[in-house]
Amino acid sequence: MIWDILLILQIELSRSAILKASRAIENTMILNIHVAIAITTVIFYGLMVFTGRKLLRNEKGIRSKHKLLGWTTLTLRILTFVTSFWAVTPKEGL
């Protein structure tokens, strides 16, 4: 999760990704989908940490929720990776 967050920071610093993503009306649909999935993935990382801490404290009934969140987070991360290939458009003239 930390590596993924660092990757997001690197993309932001090198490509001004937040500025590009904030122009949702001008962006292609696949870029907007990619950004939405990526943001949701980061939110799920937070939920995983939250439920993981509860799991470490042996709170009852959290294991199944944590497992479901884990599989959902993994699926979202894979979708983020897959959509990244279509979301980035090459610059003209290269």
C-alpha cells in the first residue's frame, strides 16, 4: 500500500496528475473511470488499515469484513492497473 501511494505521489509530481484529473469534463471517459477507480482504491487502503488494526486487537466479527475489503481492494487495484494502459494518451509528435 505504501509503495502504491508513493507511486501516486511520483505520478503527481512528474505529470501534474491532479490538475489533469480535475478537468473531468475535458478528459476522456476512460481517464475519468481510471481516476475514480484509483481514488476508490486509496480509500479502500484506509479501510484495510482501519479494519486491520481492529483485527490485531482481536475484535470479534471483523475478520470477514477485512477479508471482503481485501479482495475488493485487490480487484480495484488490478482494475486501476489495467485501465492505466488506456487512460494515458501519448503526446502528439512522438
